[in-house]
Amino acid sequence: MSSSTRDQAGAALPDPSRRALLAVAPAWLLSGAAGAAGAEADTPPLPALQRGLNLTHWFEYQRNRPVGAAEMQMLRSLGFDHVRIPIDPAVAGWSPARGGGLGFQSELDDAVAAALAAGLEVVIDLHWSPEAKARIEADGDAEEAVAGLWQQLAESFAGTPPRQLAFELCNEPQYYGRAAPRWPEVQRRYLQALRAAAPRHLVLLTAAQGSSFEALSRLALLPDRNVAYVFHDYDPFLFTHQGAAWLDERHTTAGLRSGIRYPATAQAGVAPGLAHAHPQAARELAKHLAGGWDAGVIRRRIDRAGDWARANQVRLLCNEFGVIRAHVDPASRYRWIADTRSALEANRIGWTLWDYCDIFGIVEDTPRRIEPAALAALGLDPAAGAR
């Protein structure tokens, strides 16, 4: 990818060169026992990963959302600098018992090549289904098999320049309750296996308990220069996931909700809907409303994450944030996205929106066209793609 700081449309874009990265976040390049000279020798130019999209349901679930080369070029022209490609090895026929390679490896290679050709950086994200994740987390042998899979994946992409490609070891590891102390060591083993084939690529690390910032703030950091830490932000959950039918009603009534607005002042005169009675519905709604959600609340929450990254001298990314489409009025949806994106950028935290063209997406289908309101909320120029 060109090291130019401008795309063909002339829009300013992050320069992934070492000088630019030092300007953005010197601590995560210079931390550790070695001084700046040692960091210069050990750290290659790494992906900027400042403004991105999750390309969901392409190599996971039903595999019904492929993204073509022309779309990749369009995304770059609009100002996105990277894409995160979630992959579920089980969909490709891989299992801890069978092992082997990925059945869709050649298609994945083509997808990565198309993104790189468009000038986009790529994150390869291991994105297990909840069921597969539960099985792996309950079986030490399965965890070791995943470590072997990471070595294979790293070998297959080791020839891609470190400035263009990053690896993410596990999307939203769970490890709740008594299992929580196990995740740091499992993640360390995954990283060690990957480093055998890709010693200089950027690797994204996270905490257990669904990649929450609260769990990340308690995570022991690893002594590796070429890592960044990630968290996900979907708060307030009752708003961002209202009407999500797959949610377990034992834990939340969000899936039963409709008509919840953002910011909190927009709720005045609008009574939220509830699909059916639930014993914790009133308590959960009251807690949500008491939060007073607005740009200031979001900014203070994101500032905590930024303060943590600065205090620990690490690079921090938010590679999932978003709002479901079907049950949210567009004005509320894009106000939340805009406020969250602005708070992340104010803290120099790179972001990756969830998602591009699925149920949290920002496109009008047939043909796909990103909604102008979405581009405005993301701080991008709606006219850039047309120039």
C-alpha cells in the first residue's frame, strides 16, 4: 500500500509510517525495557487501523455477505483505512478434533488481496460462534488445537507486509466466573504460536468477559512491542440491542424492547415498547433511564479507556461499536454512532464500526450504498466517493 497520506479523492488519511504512528501514540511503540533506539529496530511500520468496518457474515454464519473488489475501492475512497474480516473456522470445516486447514482459505486469500489492492489494511479475526467458543473454552486440548490453527494462519499470511495486515486472536472470549483467570495464559499461548510464523505483525489482544473495557482494565499486559489492545462498546445495551431476538431473556430484556431513543432527552413523551411482560423489565428500564445517556456520558466513559491506555503506554482500539438497524429510529442511531466515534477519536483510539452490510449495517441494499447519514456520523465526506 502506498505510504501517501491522501487517497485518490484527496481526503486526508492516516499515514501508517513509523513517524505518523509515533505522533499518534508514542507510548505503545516505545514502551518496555529497551529505549527508543531498540524500539526502532524491533518495530516495523504497522497498520494504522484508525477508521474501519467489520465485514461480517462473509466467512462466518451463512456466508451471505461477500464484498467485491469495487466495493473495497469505494470504501477506501470514502476514507476508511481498514476492514476487519471475522472468520469462523468451523464454517470452513475445521474442528479441534479434525484439525487441518480452512476449506475457504483460497477465498479468504482473495478477499485479503482485494482489500490490500484497494489500499485497505486488513485484520484477520478469529470469530467463533457462541457454541464453538463454549466448547473450546471448556476443553484444554481444544485450546491447544486453536493455538496450532493460529500458527497455520500466520504461516499462510506471513508474506504479507506487517504494515498491511494484523491478526486478532479471539473475538470476545468469555471465560466468566471461575474460568476468568485462565484466559490470559490461553491468549499468551495463542500469541506464542502465531509468533513462530509471524514475529513482526501486529496482533490484537483483548480481555475475557466479552472484550469489555472493564475486564481489559484488569488484564495483565504482555511484553510484546507489536501488539495492541481492543475492547468493544455497545452501551447502553438496552438501546443498541433493542429487538435483538437472539438475546437470552434470562440476562436482559433488550431483545423484547422497541422505541428506546438516544440521547435520553429524546425519550421524553415516547413510551418504550415491550414485546411481553418480564419480571426484570421495569428495573432494567429504570436503570437505563437513570443513566442519562448523552454525548457527555459517552465521552466520560471513553475517556476512562483513553486514560488507561495512556497510563499503561499501550495502543488501544475499539474494533466493535454499533447499533442494530431494525428497531431503532435512524436519528437516534446515528447520534449514538457520532457521539461514540467522536469520543474515540478525541482519545486517539482507532475504531471499527460493527458492521457494514448486515443487521447492524450502514448500507441501503441493491445495490449497496452507504447512507449519507452514516458517513456524516462517522466523520467522513459523503461526496468523496463520487469525486
